[in-house]
Amino acid sequence: MNSTWMGSTARGLALVISMTWALIACERRVEPAGEGAPSAAASKYERIELRFSDPGNAGVMAFGKREHSFDAELAKYNATIVWVPAAGAFSANFEAMNAGAINSSGGAVSPVVGALAHDLKFRIFAIGNPAGVRQAGVLAPKGSEIRSLQDLVGKRVAVNWAAHGDYVLLKALERAGVPADKVVRVPIQPPEAAAAFATGKIDAWSTFGVFFSTAVKNGARVLAAESEIESDDVSVNAASEVLLKKNPEAFRAFIRVVERLSEQARREPEKFQNVFTDKGPAAVSGDLLREAIEDTRNAPRIHVPSAEDKSRVARVAKLLFDNRSIDRDIRVDEIVFDLDAARQHAAVAP
């Protein structure tokens, strides 16, 4: 299962991990002389570097990257952030995560569950409220005779296995009363699935983000949007368990910055679209831009996971396990990291 699940994307990523490490140095913001050392207050926390997967061209994290919004707050806790070039899907970056080139990332519940099922020790430390996401869903190609989820019986649907695309398809089928075992799920990571979808090598595709918006822009038909299926697979931030234990206060600071940015995004959603470029495949326009703005206007509030959030996480894990996307039933306490408990046990320098 593991080799199939990782696919050729993982093989490609394995070849570029050394390049990723080199790019990390290039992504660091150069500090003026004398400003690199932590303050006396900050030095009591163990020094860490968040090597965060690149957030792309839209959203809170992209805006925060451009504006250096995290730098000052993290510095108070002896932490820095580096933005690492990465594929636009959590599950497509496992090789870089295993190698330590990426040690923190945004994503959804499902790929963290999938990662844990395959021994990648990332855990969720922040989670968002449910949101009516329209930039994700199940698609049929332009000109296809497939017009409903019921038409997917016997068809080949691309998903990033044990991750968000897989979850969205399974949840959509469940809601539509279509048995998941009547549909052929094809494990392909989004960058490669885009080509397979465009050339007719697959019958449908369950995807998200820029992959979804680009396909729709090119004429794909939406069979089901995530906003229609009562999704529990909410946005999260996750990080290496080792890193979380070293300096939990830095991650609390990270959450505070995301909360501030999210509040601004709800007030001024236009500023959080096409953050770095308004041209090319990463940019959106027209109806897709209007939908993205509306989604951002209702951006979820990111917070330390509550008991209700943990129930939501458990439901995601159960759906994946029940449909054999993962081969073991994973407890919520393995998936969600308790920052409060870690604060009490964190090693603090004298």
C-alpha cells in the first residue's frame, strides 16, 4: 500500500530533497548585523526553526509570508520561520517531511491521519472551524457524459490517497448513497492527476485549491463541491511532534498570528487573493476569484483544538479506516497535539 500511496510524486520528491535544503537557505530573510541573537527573554525557550511548506499564491499564510507577519512574534519565543518550496498538497510532500526539509505545514485533517498511518510523526496543533469550501470537490472533464455522482459507478476517479481528495470523494459518495467500493479510486498526487485528468486517462478527479480552480477554469464540471457535503475535513496546521515538544510556546505564537491574519482576511478578503501574482495558472479571476473572495470572507477561525474538534477529527479518521484508505484505526490523541500539556513539560533553558 505504501509504495502505491506515495506514487511517482514521492519518487520525484526524493530526487530533489537535497535541492530543497539548499533552497531553504535562499528563502531565509537576511537579518541586519547584530539582530540574529535572541533577546534575553526569548533565550529561555529552546531555539527552533519552522520549515513551513510554501503556501502558494492565496490565503492567510501566503499573505503572512509576503508581509513577514510571523517574524516578530516568533522571535519573542526564540523561533524563526522559513518558507520551503513544496507541492501544493500536504500528502505530496511526505518525502521532504520525512527528511526534515519540511517540519510544519498547513493542510486538512485527512492527510495528517494518512501520514500517521504511514509513520510520519506530524500532529495537528491548530484547527479551523468548518467552512463552506467551494474551491474543492469532485470533477468530471469537459465534455464528459458523467453528470452526477451516481454516474461514477465503475469509473476511475483520481484521489490523493488517504488525504483531502480521497476524503471529499468518500464523503460525497456517502452523502449520495453511492457505495464507495463501486467506484475505482486511483491514487495519484494532484500535480500528476492534473495531467491525467486533462488527457482523459481518468474519468473524474476529487481535488482542491489551485488544482480545482484551474480545472474548473478549463471547463471541468463540478459533480459535488465540498461545501455541499458537510465536510469534517477542516483546515489545520500540523508540525513535527519533536518540534512541537521542543517549544510549544512558539506554536501558540504562530496561532495568534494566524488568528490576526484571519480576522483581517474576513474584513479585506480581496487582499488575500493572487498575493504574489495575478497571472498564470496560480492566479484566479472571474467567477473563481469571486468565489475565492467569498470563501475568504468566511475564513475559519484557527484555534487550539477543542473537544468538539477532536470529535470531528475522529470522524475523518473513521471514514478513511472504514474505506481502507488507512490500515489501522488511529486514536485522536495520536493525531492532535496538546499544547497545554506540552507547555508544562517543555524543556526551558536556564
